[in-house]
Amino acid sequence: MSSNRADIYHPLDRADLPEDTADLARYLIGRLVVRELPEGVVSGRIVETEAYVVGDAAGHGYRGMTPRNRSLFLEAGHAYVYRAYGVSWMLNVSSEGPGTGTGVLIRALEPLEGIVIMRLNRGVERLRDLARGPGRLAQALRIDRSLDGLDLCRQGPLWLATDEHQAGAIGQGIRIGIAKDADRTLRFYVRGCPFVSGPRSLNP
């Protein structure tokens, strides 16, 4: 792998991250997720996120810290990786202050670099389906529990990076696949983007 490829991606500055979880979810739209793998660098532009805020019954931090969710309680900008329904890994970004237990789920990416690697990881060819949805995203970037607790504001095996590209108009709506606090409009996405997950009725 050429380290020069990784060096073009500049990590987000933790000081620039909004303090509010919903604001962070909106802020992350258009930023990049970068993954260093033995075969090369894989990256994608964030096009969809969900916020899990203080007092949110759908959030993993709602009932307090456990060994499983402790990374969610770190200072803003750390990875919280968990397995949903015993099947798919999910990448989240911790938010607000240490001990708060709030975060942002990265739901979908527009693939940018390392597309051949993503296709091999996913076992599919269609570009649109490589990272459209949080489980697909984690599989495409080979994200698993070993990355839980990682500082995403510094270069390493996985990090968040800046991007000069304009994300476009941002839509807001209800979150997908939850039963508790399901009416909260805490999901953010790029309007008209083919890489956003969920039915079209939720992506006007």
C-alpha cells in the first residue's frame, strides 16, 4: 500500500466538531470515511447519518455504560462499533462530552477510492450497493469490533477526513429500523443521492 495515498486525507479536527449530537450528524454529511487496509486505501463520502441524542430511548447509551457500549461514552470523535442483530457491524461516532453516551450512526457512503477492494469485500459489483446502508458500509470497509474505541480524528486504520466537495442539499427525516422514539427527525441525508439507503418515501 502506498502511504502517500493515505496522506492526502486530512483528519477532522476534534475542535471543529459541533457539540450537539444532531448538529454533528448534519456536519458529518459530505465528510469522508477513510480505511487503510493491507491492499490499499478505501474511502467514501458520507451521504447519510442518524443522531442518537441525550434521553433517546433508541440510543445504546440510554440505560448507561456497559462493557459493550463504553466507546460511546468517550469524547467526541471516537468509533463505537457494534454488531446489529448478531449479523452486521455498524460504525458510529461518539458525540458530545466524555461520559454522555450519545453518537452518530454512519448510514451510507458514496464510494470514492478502493472500489475494487470494496467489491471484493462485499461480493457485489453494483457501485450503488457497495456502501448503501450501515451493514453494507461496514462490510465494504472491513469494519469490525477490532476498531471499536479508535480515535477517528487521527490518521490510523480508520478515520474521518475533510473534503472540499460540496455535499448538496441536506434532507432531514425519521430514522430507519427503530421502534423506540421512532418519530424523531434525526436522520440526515443528501437529497437526490443514489447512495442513500432506505425507501424513496423517506428520501424526498
